[in-house]
Amino acid sequence: MDVKQGNSAAIVGAGLIGRAWAIVFARAGWSVRITDSVPAQLAAASELIAASLQEQEQAGLVDDARAALARVEVCPSLGAAVAGAAWVQENLPEDVDIKRTVFVELDRLAPADALLASSTSAIVASRFTEALAGRARCLVAHPVNPPHLVPIVELCGAPWTSEAAIATATRIMAAVGQVPVRVRREIDGFVLNRLQGALLSEAMRLVADGVVTPDDLDKTVRDGLGLRWSFMGPFATIELNAPGGVADYCARYSGLYRRLAADPAAPGVWEGDSAARVVAALGQPVAPDERERLMQWRDRRLLALRRHKMDRDDIDREGTDNV
């Protein structure tokens, strides 16, 4: 599949994820049209995107925030947004009926060789693309919140998504600065949420059972597992945790992990008394103003970490080139 329309992306849905996708494409030099059926959300999009781009320019993630913002156009209609687009990214609520309806319109209105991607984190593409004439160009491109600061994106096609569409999607995501991962068959939760779900379920159980406090649980991940995983991942980690690599690690620790796997956290940790104990241990929920402040703090920390990782990657590449 060739991308004949040039570097033009349409963003459907101007909420948090949609705005972040607009930033991803705009800072990579693409022209972007963003649309939303909620006028207030669409009206706020440009200002919020501008503020984020300015912050990223100060951190060195964007060369020219003003030029990037100039590439973003707010469109009141879906047809105007997708006209001439090579990539269409849908960011609507996690409702299969909504997605099925909008993909009918996207398939009708978008150029015939545009890729149609959904940001869904839980609904596989076969559930909302089966009846489409252009279903071979449809896929899930599931990001992590916020996509402009956390680059991973899971690419998962339906059984009828063409290999050419997946290949083109992979090239485009890499070209705009994301880190594409192919999920090779449809599976509930894709990959990231299955991993996250396994850890969260065990975290819920450990707190609900009084084994550890929520704060100490967060420390265990933040100042333990998360430090290594942020630049190595779990398989690279265990490769170095036994002299003979992964096979040796399995031989040494299979007894422990077999016992743990035989006693997984039950689904009930997410409801009833178990969930109530976790909520009580966490204390009062964060007030809206404080939540907004914490989200901004999180994004600044992610921005700094992204900048650090990019710098280290450049140094590592230079070191390799000089060997």
C-alpha cells in the first residue's frame, strides 16, 4: 500500500488522546486536521496543543513549536478532516457501536488508500470493521497515555487487514517518532494491557490482603522494577540476572514462579470487599484541581525522561558506530 496523499493525518476526536496524536504528527512535519463532534472540546484543542508544543520545545523535543502548531487545522466536519489524509486516527469512546458507526463514515469519506486506525485499548478491530468495503486498510493503533510522551504504539489488525497495511502503518509510526509493536493476532487487551493487568491485579491483591501499603507498592515498581524496565524490558532484565541467561534463569527460579502462577490473583480483587479495602487504604481521592496539577507534573517528568532516553540512545548509537 503506497501513501499517495503525502504527509497528512486526520485526527477524529479532540480529547486528551486525540490532541496528543495531533502533536505526534505535527512535530514530525505532517499536516494535521483534527475534528470533534463536541464544539467546546474542539474549540479548546488548539490552545491545549499550543501549550504542550511550547513546553516540548523548551525541553528539546520540538524544533519549532510555532511551525508545528501551524500544521494543525481544526475542522468542524468529519469529511473536511479526512480529505486527502494518508492516516486517519479515531479516538472516540470505548463503545463498539460508536466505533462501528464512525468507521462506516471513515471508510466512505477517506481516500481509498488511507489507513484507518483506532486508538481503542480494548476493542479488537474485527468487531467494528467486518462489514466495510475497505476493511483491509483498518487496524488498531493503540497508544499509551499520553502518546506524545510515551512512544509505544501497538499495531493489531483484524484477520482481514492486509500485510501491506500493517507494513505501511509500521513505517509511518516509526517515521513520526513512535515505537511500533506488532500484535500478531487479535487478543483481549492486546499486549500492554495484559501485562499491566497482570501486575495491577497482583498489586490489588497484595494491598487488599494487607501485605503492603499502596505507597510501598508504588515504591516497589517506581524505584525497583520500573527503573530497569524503563530501558531494558523484562526479558533483557532476566537475561542478565542469571549467568547462563534466560534458560538458566528459568532453571533457577521456575519453582518460585510455578508456585506464584498456580495462585494468581482472582478477578474478585477488582470488586466488592477487596476493592473497597484498596480504596480505603488509598485514602481520599484526589480533588479535581490537584489531579490536574499531578497530571501536569507527570507529563513534565515523562518529557524529561523521554529527552534523557533520546539523548542516551544517540550516545549509544555513536558508541556502536565507533567500535
